[in-house]
Amino acid sequence: NAGVTQTPKFQVLKTGQSMTLQCAQDMNHNSMYWYRQDPGMGLRLIYYSASEGTTDKGEVPNGYNVSRLNKREFSLRLESAAPSQTSVYFCASSVGLGQQDEQYFGPGTRLTVT
Amino acid sequence: AQTVTQSQPEMSVQEAETVTLSCTYDTSESNYYLFWYKQPPSRQMILVIRQEAYKQQNATENRFSVNFQKAAKSFSLKISDSQLGDTAMYFCAFTSRDDKIIFGKGTRLHILP
């Protein structure tokens, strides 16, 4: 099993450009998540998908959109990148919400917006 | 709303010493799960230990153990015989019925040789 995979690992964008971060899991998990991590801020939830076909906003959804393409894949799109979106982005998955099962994390994407 | 607080942004201890990381949380739920995750410099997040709220016995995983005080809403992580490889960010996390997991802001732990 590859677990949770993310692409790309690194990305540099200019202000106003768009891009999509890809995430896939091969553990047959129902729930998937997108976080951003900034120094001193911990992990902040951007969007999550409790199950295939559903998505919900997290703590910091502004400037982002998501698509739960199928059970395996959950993408994060930045329509018009801003320097404030410079961060490390993590995708994660779990069996479901509110359960004792752990979340599995991808390796992260380091995004710089200039 | 549920909250998770880690009051120690950064800690340093000598190798082989014991260190305790603090975590408090707030919830009105009676049953929930608590976790400690480790994020080493490689950035990959991994689960260290988990605790179910209705289990009174503290969870233990090798050198890692927790002190779970349900009434005080406290969930601290103890690392015994600390090793250089324990250097990492540690995140306390909480989840309850049908809800998403909530993370604290993390404690950066340095193990000194």
C-alpha cells in the first residue's frame, strides 16, 4: 500500500496563478481532509470530505475549493493564489469521522506564492 | 465547540531523560478519542498513541505513555528514556462522535545529545 500520496511535493506560483493539489489514498477510507501548516499555527483544516460525494468547510476555507473525485481522490484547488497561501499543505484520510482509527497523512506539498 | 490546547510551544531535554508534554481539551461529549501525533523534521505525521475516553487505564506504547485525567480534561504524553529520534513536533488531537479531528498547535521537542 502506498498510503496517502500527494502531488506535487514542491510548487512555486506567482500571485494570481491557479493550481490544483492532488491527493489519493489506497486504504479504502471514507473520509479525507486538507490541512495547511504554518509556523506557530499548527494544523488548520481547510476542507474535508466525510464520505464520497460530500465536502464541508473547515477552519480556513477562503481562497480554496475542493473536489472529491471518487472515494480515492480528493483535490484542492487554488483559483487565484495569494502570498498568504504560502504554506505546507497536507492531505489526510481516515476510516470515518469521530472514530478511534487514526488519520493517515501524506508527505505534504510545500507551496510558495510570490 | 471542542478545543485542544497545548501550552508548551517548545521544550528541550537531554537524551535519556523523561519528558512530559501537556495537553488540555474542552468538550461536552462523554465519549471521545484522544491522540498524540508526531511530526519529525521529515514532515511525515505519524500516530504515537491513542486513548479512548471511556477506558480508565492509561494507554502505553513502549517508551510512550499518557496520563489521562478525564475530569480535568487533561491528556499529557510522557516519553521515557528519550532518544535523539524523538526530536519532532508533537500534536495532541481530539475527536468525538461523527465529528472531524481537532489538533492542538503543537509542541516542538528537542532531544539534546
